[in-house]
Amino acid sequence: MKNNKIALFVSLFVLIGFPIIFLFISLFTGQWSYLAWSIPPSLAAGLTGLMISLNQIKKERKVEQ
């Protein structure tokens, strides 16, 4: 169960944290392509990880009951 919570946290960080990091990089450099090119991979990796980790958490809760 602990590994699934770590996976959930990492997925959320990739989904939300990476675009925020690249937003700050874009603000400092003035090159908005950093932000634009970071969003699709963040969405792909973050949503995939989020769906898989949520499914695993649901499966474990179902087995416990």
C-alpha cells in the first residue's frame, strides 16, 4: 500500500510540479517554448501513472474488504 501512495505522489508531482518548474524557467529566460514543450510529456507520464496507481489502490482496497 505504501508503494502505491508513493506512486500516486510521484504521478501528481509529474502532472503538476514539472509544468510549474518549467513555468518558472520560462519566466526567468523569457523563452516560453520550455513550458510549451514540457506540458505534453508531463500530461502523458502523469496521467498514465495516475491511472495505474489509482487502479492499484482500488484493487487493494477491494481485496481488503
